[in-house]
Amino acid sequence: MIRAIIIDDEKASREILVTYITKYCKNIKIDGTAVGVVDGKDMIEKLRPDLIFLDIEMRDGTGFDMLNQITTIDFQIIFISATKQYAERAFKYSASEYILKPINIIHLITAVEKVKEAISLKMESQNIRLLIDIVNNQKNEIEKIVINNMKGFKILTLKDIVMIKGSGTYTDFYLSDSNVVDSYKNLGFYSYLLEDGKFIQVHKSYYINSSHIKEFLSTEQTVQLTGDLIVPLGETYRKEFAQRFLL
């Protein structure tokens, strides 16, 4: 049985969540509910839950304010928010579960099942710390990313990623130390990496880190990267590549 608590300053939201969890989420036991940052921190320290359903914006602060006050995060978290835009970019780079209000039952069940798997694998709390660091970063510069794999997740530093290759429903991350990290997510899932300009798409199956480009061969239409990795430059992406690097 997974012991859980709910931290949310809205009474109606707490009651709905308790009802949904009780009815639709097996093996989850709600040990208590809290109404804010101070109350929530005290309840965590007292009950030591396995899982927390945590509202982000509350009357006495945010869920991140509360987490910043906790030394040891040895529990899983499902974040809940009424605001779609809040920390949206940060959540893309982490493996944290995030559901919107009003709560969709299917989304809740899916998030709970993922957390159950994480608990069974005893996944570390590094992911939560990474998420907090991203949210607290005043420059809004993302330096790390969480990669989901069959064993749990792995945290990678973006500057160390040379190339990302899509292989059907899976994705491989090629690193500067010659290691390769696999993910069960497809390449399209990681398309948000293209938003900041650090990575560019050069082929339907490849994203590359622009800082790792060593050479472009126009005769072969290939790009050579750190570690002697060579990727094809697809016809669809040649104009954009030329505008960025060749003009």
C-alpha cells in the first residue's frame, strides 16, 4: 500500500481528489490532507509519506517554496495546478508528473501508475531537485534534462549531448564521452529541445547539438560531430541549416 497525502489550499479540490483516488487508484491510501506550505511541511515530516499530491500555487506560497524547506525528498510527487503555463518549460525537462485542474480522471490514473512504477524501482529524488533548480533559476537557462528509460530515468547535462537519434518508438542520446543513453520516448517527445536553439534538426531522425558541430561536407550533405559521429543533412532541413551556418 502506498501512503499518500494531499496538499492543496482549496477544500473542494482536496475533496474531489480524495474521492477520485479512493475510487479509481488502487493501493493508494490517503493518510492526511494539508492546506498550505507550512501545514504541508509539518505533515510531511510527521507522516513521512511515499507520495504527495501537491498544489503549486497556494495562499501562503508555492509547492516549490515548501520543497525548498525540506532537506530530504524521499517521496514521489504529483504536481497539481490550475495554471497550464506555470513552470511548463521546467516540467518538460523533468520526469515529474503534472496534472491540471479540473482533474481529468484518466490523467490522474496515468500519473499514479507512473509513480507506482517509480516507487517500485526506488527511483531517486534527483529529479525533484532538478525540477526545483530549473524553477529557481532566475536566468531561466536549462542545463540538464531527465531521460526516461525502462529502468527509471537518467539525468543528462545538455552540453554533453552530441546527437539525438530517433529509432522508431525509441530515442538514443549520444554523449561526448562516447556513451549512449536510450529512452523509450520517441524523438518527437523531445522536440521541445529545439525551442532554445541549442539543438537543431538536420534529418527526420536526428537532432544535433550545434556546439558539437566540427565539419560540414557539402558534397556528401553530411555533418560531422564530436566523437567522429556523422549524420546526414536531410533535404527538408538544408535551407534552414544553410541560413544558420553557411550564409
